[in-house]
Amino acid sequence: MQTAIQPKYNLTKVTCACGHTFEAGSTVQELRVEICSNCHPFFTGKQKFLDAGGRVDKFKKKYGI
């Protein structure tokens, strides 16, 4: 590996749109993200599963489940 052409690896401060900050490793000094694990619906338990047009019921009816 040629060390002269490799980018410098830094400890980076990551800032989310919700205001949450944390540190991670990256080649850039500062990162701004729109969503993080602190505000993402999947990780906070606020995610809603929608049945678009009764597809689940249609499947259950079709296969007798």
C-alpha cells in the first residue's frame, strides 16, 4: 500500500438534523446527516407498517391462511 496517496483518516464529528452528535471515523473533518439512529422511525419504534390496498388480506384469502 502506498501511504503517500492514501487519504488521512480522522475522528469525525457527525451532526444530525435532530441535533444529535456523535463521533465516527472518516476521511472528512465534519459530517452533517439528515437522519440518525436516534431519530429514525425503525430504531425508535415509531415505524408503521401500512397494508397498501389490502394486499395482506388478499394473500391470506387466496391461500386460505
